[in-house]
Amino acid sequence: MSLPKRILGLAMAAASLAGAPAALAQTTPTEIARRELLDQAEAARLAGDHARALELASRAAQLRVTPSLRLLIAQEHTAVGHVLEALDQSSVCAREAAADAAMNNRERILEACRALAASLAQQVGRVVVRVPAAPEGTVVRVAGTEVSAALWGVAFPVVPGEVTVTAEAPGATAFQRVVTVAAGASEDVEVALVVTARRPPVVIAPPPVVAPVQPARGPGAGPWIVLGVGAASLGASLAFALLRNDALSTRDAECDIAGRGPCRDRPLAEAANSDYRTFTAVTDATLAVGAAGVVAGGLWLLLGRSAAPARATALHVVPRGDGALIGLSGAL
């Protein structure tokens, strides 16, 4: 009996013996469905439909996988020409069986997995990629599969035949090489990435910033405020003058403060005389402030005018029964 047929016989026998205790111990619907998948996979294998057998066995492994089931999957991968996948499954099967000392039929399964893995190891090729000077961001691919930097310098399994090795890195010329790898042989590939000279970036100077020309502005609202204060002070001065005259009339009507005539009500006359003096002082003060404000505001307004005055500013005076309401509009 040839080695593959012997391994296949051992695999199926091991699968039957190892799967029986699990099936007896687990009677869940999922386990029952898994056993049915395995039975269908066995039937497809016996009928020579290895692709179907592989599909069914792989679906059963998604529910629960055992070393014996891995052996069956590895054998079916071999039958359809998936050498790398078969080597992977048989190697894992051997490791799992060796680690599980309590597994039923362990010695037979372990022997079958090791024998299949040893046979497949001679059917694959290997490529050793070396990158002496790898720029940052280097990506290496072997037969279309990206190879981690941890595997550079390590034998990487490939399907025998022509294998394309590529490498690329930012700012470097892409590397590509095709090697022919025989079964059981290994080929070394040294990757040489040439970093292209980087041109200095072209710096485009921004256009000069030209400050916008501000139009000439007028004196603003300043003089109008001064004029408003002056006008309000003049108005207050007039009001205080009226109050002063009223106090004077009251004093003279009640008594001659100097004592040259009779007095009807001396206390009232003295109070009126005190008010008269107070209103006289306030009237003089507000008159002075008002006159100064009107003169200063007028001069400011005349001297501060320009060819392009600012937005118009206006002073609004609204007469009221007890005085006037002063307002401004426009820009300061």
C-alpha cells in the first residue's frame, strides 16, 4: 500500500474511533448535525468527489474540530491539489494530538498526521526573502501574499513552480523578481530597493497682503456729544434761572431781608432767600458748562470735517413738558 493510501486509511479509521465517544457523550442537535455532515463527507470521499468531501468536512470543523477531523481535511486538500493548506492542517493535527495525552486513539492519529505532514513537506517549495536595507514602510509579497518583516530571512512555503517576489516602499523604485521553485527545494531572493532622489518641495510664496485703504472719516459723534451736553446744560441753566426768579419773588413778597420794611413771614422769606442763592450758583455753573460745550463742540465739528466723512451722525432733541430728550445716531 502506498503512503497516501495508508495515511488515508489511518485517517478514516481514526476519525471513526475518535468521533464515536464524542458523539455518544454529546447528543445536542448541533452535534447530531455535525455527525451527519461527517457521514456525508465520508460518502463523498468514497464516491471520489473530494471537493464536496472537503466542503462538508470543513463545515463540520466550524462546529467542532478534532485532530482526526483535521487529518481528514488535510487528506482532502491533498486530493484536490491544495498542498499548502494540506501541510498546514496536518501539521496542526500533529501538534494537537501530541499535546492531548488523554485523547482516544491518540497514537494512531498522531502517526497518521506526522506521516502526512512529512510527505507534504517534500511537495512544497520555499522562498527565503532577504531585505538588507529596508526603507521605512517596505512591503514584501511572495506569490501575492504579504510577508511580515518577522519572516524575512525565514523559509516561506510556496506552491512549486514560478513564484513572483515583489517589494515596494515609499520613495523607492518597485522591486520584482520571478523565481522557479522546485518541490522540496528552497530559493533565496535578495530584495534591492533603490530610493529615488526626492525633489525639494516647490514653495509658492503667498501673494503680498495689501491692507485695504480705509476711507477718510469725519470727526464722528464726538463733537455731537459735546454739543449735546452743552445744549443740555444751557437748558438746565434756563430752568434753574426760572427757579431762582421764583424764589426771589417769594422772598420779596414776604419780607425785606435787609429789615427796611415789615415782614409777614420772616422764616419763609429766609428759606426763599436761601433757595435764591442756591439756584443762582447752579444757574451760573450750568450756563458756563453749556456755553463751553457748545463752543468746543462747534469748533471740533468744524475743524474735524474731511473730504470723505464717516457715516452721518445726527443729534436729536425732542422737547418734553419737563425738559428735552437728547439722542444720537450714526458712527462714533
